[in-house]
Amino acid sequence: MMILGYILENVLGFFFALLFFLLPQPARKTFGKERKIPYVERVRSVLRQGCSSFYDSATFFSFSIQIASIVMLARLDFGVSASGMGDSTVKITWAVSLLTLLPLVYVAFLPRLLQDPVSGKQTAKELSKQKLRFGLFSVCWLLSLYPFYSKMVGYFGPSLIGNGEGKVILNQDWNIIQASCTSNVENVSSRELIAMQIFGVAGSLFVSIWTLLKVIWLGLQRQHEDSRFVQWIRRRQISIGSKLAIIFLVLLPVLAISQIWTIMRLRRFQEGISRNTGNKNLDSQWTFGQIASIAVFAPVLVECWFWWANG
């Protein structure tokens, strides 16, 4: 049930970004005069505070997941221990690593989400915090590179199953094991496995490419602030930001849904095997981790309620 925490993280991230994108500006010009829309200003202020709280919670949630993923995968990859790390569990670990990183993209690449709802600008202190947030996102992204590397090796590296030299288990022996464990179980089809591979690799590459592009952009701003290219981009920053928002609002939910489907499909497969072998599936039980994964986002709701009640 820990998947509820992953779903909540992605829903909140998409919810904040979508509302900011759809809500009108708090001030409009009518017949040459500026007309304020009080309720929009208030809603944007509440969303701004809630989004800030969400990003802080989601960042450290993702950080802890990336560390846990690295530890689990490294133990398997370096032959320390394979206890509890079956093929499906490894694939779930890959999916979780990506899934918890996706919601951070909204704020990391769309700083307008945290701009003042009236002035539309950020103070020097807020700009510094924005840089800190991207720095923390970059740390999570760097940590996610090991699960991504493990994923690429697992999908495209040499298999240990086969009849050739250096193989650990023969094909006929593997078929016998599969038949005994997966009888009366809806097996994961080859098409489903291909879909998991495509969306998993595409999601990691999508985040990595945009992260590298932003790092390059920040470097250009710092080293070549007066160059024509930098000035040209800055003049079109609002237009580019709007297009980026549309791209992220379309692609990130698709990638998130694909990873949620991957986890749920593999969990269902694991439950079938557990029934066949007479074992208990502990992943379906509510434990400390499952509760903590949801409770970590409680401050977001509290923050929104406080600023709405005292706005």
C-alpha cells in the first residue's frame, strides 16, 4: 500500500502546477484600467505556500527513496545479498525511483509557480531559495542515476539465463521453475514488459535531458550574462515558460501513470506467486513505511488550510 504515497505525491504536484496554469492573473486590464480579482489573488497565495511546502516534503521523500533504491540495488548488483530481491522487486525499485522524482520537475523547471501572486516576481531571498531547491532536485537526480544505470544493464545487458557459456541457469531449468511458480497466475506478457521498458527508459531520459539543459542554461547565465543568446532567451522567457508548462503538464502525468501501472501490475503478479508458494505478501500490509509515505505530505494540506483561513 506504499504506492498510495507515490500516487499522492504525483497528484499533488500535478494539482498545484495545473491550477497555477489555469488560474487567471490576479489583475486584469479592462478598458485600459487595471482590475484586481481578489479571490484569484487569495487562491494563488494559498497555492504558492502549499506548493512550497509540497516541494520541500517531496524533495526529501524522493531523496530517501533514491538512497534506499541504491542500497537495495547495490547489494544485488555487487553480490552482497539477493534476499527479497526477485526480478519483479528489482523492476518495482526502478519504477519507484523514477516515480518519486517526476513531481519535483514541476517546481524545479517552472519557478513561476512560486512567484508572488500580485507582483509576479520573486525577492532576492526567494530567488536564492529557488536555486537551493534546484540544487536539492539535482542531488536527487544524481542519486537516481544509479537505479537508471541498473535499469539499463538489467534491460539491455547480457542475461544469466541460457544454454551458453557463463550462464547461471539453463533455459529448461528456468522454464520448470517458472511453470511451478506461475501456474494459475496471470503472467506478465512480453508486450507489457516492452511497455515497462519503453516508459521507464523514456522517463529517466526525459528528466535527465531537461536537467542537463537547465544546468547548461544556468552556466551560460553565469559566464555569458551579456551574450546575445542569453538576452534573446530572457526576452522570451514567459513564452518559453508557458510552452514548458504545457509539455510538463502533458508528459509528466503520462510517465507517472505508466510507472504506477508498472508497480501495480508487478505487485499483482507477485501476489499470485505468493499464493502459489504459500507465502505472505507483506507489501500489501499497512506498516510504518506505508503510513509515513502518506503522512509526509500532511504539512502540505495544513499549510494550505492555514493560509486560506488566515489569508
